[in-house]
Amino acid sequence: MLKPLLTLEQVGKIYGGKVALHDVNFAIYPGEFIALVGMSGGGKSTILRLIAQLEAPTAGDIKFADPNTTVRVMFQNDRLLPWMTNLENVSFKSKNKTQQQRAKEMLSEVGLADFADSYPGQLSGGQKQRLALARALMAQPQLLLLDEPLGALDALTRRKMQTFIADICAKQHLTTLLITHDVDEAARMADRVIVVKDGTNVYEADGAKNQDTATIATVSERILNVILHAPATAAGVH
Ligand SMILES: Nc1ncnc2c1ncn2[C@@H]1O[C@H](COP(=O)(O)OP(=O)(O)OP(=O)(O)O)[C@@H](O)[C@H]1O
Ligand SMILES: [Mg+2]
């Protein structure tokens, strides 16, 4: 059995007396693509912020097997810098030749090689998300955290980006945690889907990554039912 890349044990988070998370327990294994799904306000983004160490938990532990694990986050709001060229957004204007070369490679990787010298404002929504992905990959993260990265895209671009991100993560053996409201997206992209409800993980199921449309539909229907009907008590039950 592989050792987890990180483990959440009895994790809780309280904001000013209000419980945002309680008893969150799950592990993420190297190379896995995990989707966190659930209703708005359930605690998904809070889990992501705790894993990214942007905030500290008020209870429990988040244990990384290697404390030096490189983690990068990509948000829906892509946070690109409009006054820098697309290439500079990826390289952060590094003068280091190796970094500059890598930034160019990352732009190519996301299909934006021809857009190096233009600006984020000249890109379409899907292209902006690909640029944000190139920037996130620049640091060669072992763990990539994605919070609703595709929420602002139209349905067709979104579908293309789902395949694109899943393929790039597989190719680079990236461990990935994706937050999404879209249960079909979760089933389509993930090896494992974790349902978060009322501040805790209530259910998990195998995803249907690389499987046929019928299987994806069956898996997403089952997960949708859990989101709508599961009691917020049992943690991590199959
Ligand atoms: N900084 C904060 N201060 C106070 N309460 C917060 C803060 N951040 C989150 N919360 C609360 O914690 C709960 C979980 O929020 P979170 O953003 O994690 O939900 P979510 O599952 O990501 O929802 P959505 O799908 O709408 O993004 C909510 O009740 C929210 O109001
Ligand atoms: Mg959120």
C-alpha cells in the first residue's frame, strides 16, 4: 500500500464561534486525482485553504509525509497580472535562464506558445484558465489544489478544459484536489470523489475518470443522491 501524501485527521475549523469544519478525515495518495463536491457553504474551500496552509485548523492535524511538499493553488478568480505579458505571468519576470525556458515550456504545454508576448486581457476565458494553470505548474508542485477553476466558463469550453486538466495532471503524475459544484465534472475527472456536507466529509466513491459516458452518468447520479440525502454524520463511509 502506498503511503499517503497527506492525511487529514479530525480536522476542525471554527470562525468566531461558528463551526465551519468538524471531524474531517481523509488521506490523499500520490498521483491521485480527488474531487471534493458538495453544497455551497459545506466547507470545501475551507478544507483547501487549510491544506494550502493559508490558514491553520482549530482542531486536528494535517500531516504531510514530506513537510517540503510543494503545493500550488489555482482559484476560479485567476489572479493574473494584467500589466505583465502572458509569459511574464508564468515566469514572474525571472531573469534566470532556466526559469525563462521552463516558463516557455509551460506556455507550450497549455497550448499558448503563440501568446507569450500578448497580455491576459487579450485572452479568452478558457485561455486565461490555461495561463493560470501554466503558472501553477511552473513551481513543479507535487500537490495541485483547484478551487472551482472552471466555474466561469461556458459548457463547451468547460468540457474541453476538464479533459485538458485531467490529461496534464496524469502526464505530470500530479496529485490533484479539485473542488467543484459540478458532480458530472467530478465523476468525469476524478479517481475518487469525496462529498463534503455541513462541515465534514460524509461519503466517498470511486470516480469514473477515463470511463464511458454511461458510467460517468451512473456515478454522478449516485453522488448527487448522496449530496441531497446523506445525513451529515458518518465520516468517510463507502
Ligand atoms: N473567513 C471566514 N470567516 C467566517 N466564516 C467563514 C470564513 N470562511 C468560510 N466561512 C464559513 O465557513 C463555511 C464553509 O465555507 P466554505 O467557503 O468552505 O464553503 P464551500 O463549500 O467552499 O462553499 P461554496 O461551494 O459556496 O464555495 C460557511 O458557512 C462560511 O460562511
Ligand atoms: Mg468554495
